[in-house]
Amino acid sequence: MQTNLAPFIKNTAEGKEAEAILRKCTHCGMCTATCPTYQLLSDELDGPRGRIYLIKQVLEGASPSAKTQLHLDRCLTCRSCETTCPTGVRYGRLLEIGRRAVEERVGRKPAEAARRRLLRTVIPSRRLFNPIVALGQLALPLLPQELQRKVPAPRGPAKAWPSTRRTRQMLLLESCAQTSVSPTTNVAAARVLDRAGITLVRVPSAGCCGAVSLHLSVQEEALGFMRRNIDAWWPRISSGAEAIVSTASGCGVTVKDYGHLLAHDPAYADRAKRISALAKDISEVILTEKDKLVTGHRSPVTSQQRVAFHSPCSLQHGMKLQGKVETLLESLGYELTPVPDPHLCCGSAGTYSILQPELSQRLLANKAAALTGGSPTAILTANIGCQMHLQSATKLPVRHWIEALDDTLSQ
């Protein structure tokens, strides 16, 4: 795709990056076939190819409108189009650049700006988010039915965190929402890794990965979160920590991108690149250590549980780990039910379910039908946002797959 970028961005690092991405697009349209919003709306401007045209126009100097902003806002950033694209267009990164350029020129109405600021303030802060969740659970019987579905049910007490200190150590990316909504998930990960001879270490001074701010077009705020995490993790990495492990794929995919996002920061570029290289989804670690887990188990690792697996977009499209968890679960004896169109988003997509509720609910209904159609006894997933979103649409238990594995290994 030929480009002629406007002076405001032409010679900047982002301009050069955007131009390189745009030049890879051949307008083939294969991406529209796997775009969730295009399937729902049948509007070219609500598909990747149309949004690329809109972004190109803005970066070439055209004045964006509120309608331009709406089409970009409607994107889930699921990156299914990247999996489909035959030429490797990095659409997700181009969208971040385009959204920010539009945000600077169009702005937001005061109420919408306040809502986005509230999300950026509350979600990354455990000090704020935890009591809000607890209050919602306490007032659950008094809430309207629509709100009741969105409040996560209280979880039972978590199992004990392993007390053994292994020679091998990995750092835990705790995930903001997960620590209050599903505290059992990280405990399960620590227990499973402990069986493999690895200690999973919590780093209290680390915090939000920066994803919320990044996707809401506040890049400098996002980079601040990233720098703080690098500072928190670096002493332990220098002492020999093997990896930074995430049990929330939406957070993990962001950490894997630190090296790229901070590439032009001379104080952090090298360390950020090292952090990205060490970032691992829990599935990557378990796949490597699986034989140790099976060998160390006192009986054959099998499960008669019939489950449906929901592969989050951040796992299969962002981290390119499509099919890895499914293969792992089947090898350990789980029976996986068929899930039509597994590449399509559930509609959670970070803050999308709050900011685009109508589209999100349509996607959720489709995904819930696909997951429950094979009559599973439970739904397993790999991201806390998807877990909460899916649980609001079904009475089946929705859990992180590492919790199910921990239960299996404990039998």
C-alpha cells in the first residue's frame, strides 16, 4: 500500500512503524472473513481492511470525525485478522497508533472521557478494585438481574501457596483483576510448578502490566506501568529468575511486547527486550515441564471430565499459541467438546464489554452457544477477563485450565 504520511507523524518513530505496516497490506480482504465485528455489522469500515483505510487517511493528514473514532472503537483488538493475514500485517500495532492519532484530534465528550479515566484508575489498582468487587458481592441480592450477572461470585478459600523453596525460580505476573476475582488461579499455578521443581515468586512492587491504559490510547501512562514493572523484576532477573509467568493471557501478551513498546527509550530498551524474551504464558512452561509432572504423579494423570476450552484471542492470536493448551489437556486425559468457530472473540476484550456493551453481548451469546453446544460439564479458559465474561452467560462453572490441572494432579 503506497503511503504519503503527513508532517505531524512522517519522521517520527511511530510514523516509520506505521508506514512499514501499511506497506505490507495488499488489500486482499482475507482478514474480513475472520473479523468478529465485520461478521456482526457487515460494514467494510467495521472490518480490518476498512479500518486500515481510515487510519491511513488520518496519518496522511485527513481530518477524522466522531464516526471515524467509532469505527476504530468498535474493534476488539482480537487480532484474529493477524492470524489470517497472508502478508503478516501487524494490524494491532497499527490500530494503537491510529487510535491515538484520532483521540488527539477528535477528543471525547466529558462523560465518555470520565468513564475511560475511571476504568484506567480502578482496574489497575488492587486497592480500589478489590473493595468494589467485595461490595458488589455483598450487595448482590439487591442488584438488578443484569448487574448480578456481571458481579463475579465469591470464590472459596484458595489452597495453600507452596512453602518449598526450589532452586529454579520464576516470577509471577499477578494480574490486577485476577487477584481479587479469582485468587485461586495463581495459587494453582504455583502448586503445579512446585511439582515440577519450580518456585513461583510473587513480586509485590510490580503492578498492572499497562494493557488497560495502552488500549485506551494513553500510551505514556501505559509505559509508566511498564517501567515500574521492569524496575521491580530486574533485581530478581539479575539473580537468576528464569521467566516471568502470566496466568492471564491478556496481560502476558502485553509483557511480551515491552521490548517493542520501549525500544526507543534509551534507559529501558535493553532491559525491556530482555523482559519480553523472558515473558511466558503458563501454558508454555507447563508444556516444557509436562513429563516431570506426569512422572511425579502417584497415579496416571487422567480425567473423565468433559470440558469445553475457550482459547482467548490474546493466547491464540496475540501470542500465537493456538491449539497448545488444547493439546496439553487432551494429553492429560481431558475430553474436549467441539467448539465451532474457536477463532472468534467472546466479546470481553479488556474494557470492550463496558464500552461497547451491545456488540459485546452479541458476541458473548454466540460464544456461549458454541461452548455449551457439546454438553460439557465445565468451561476452561486462559484469561480472567474472558472467564468473568463467559461466567455471566452460563451456569456451567468457568475456570482457568491451570486450576483444573491442579485438581487433577492432586487426586
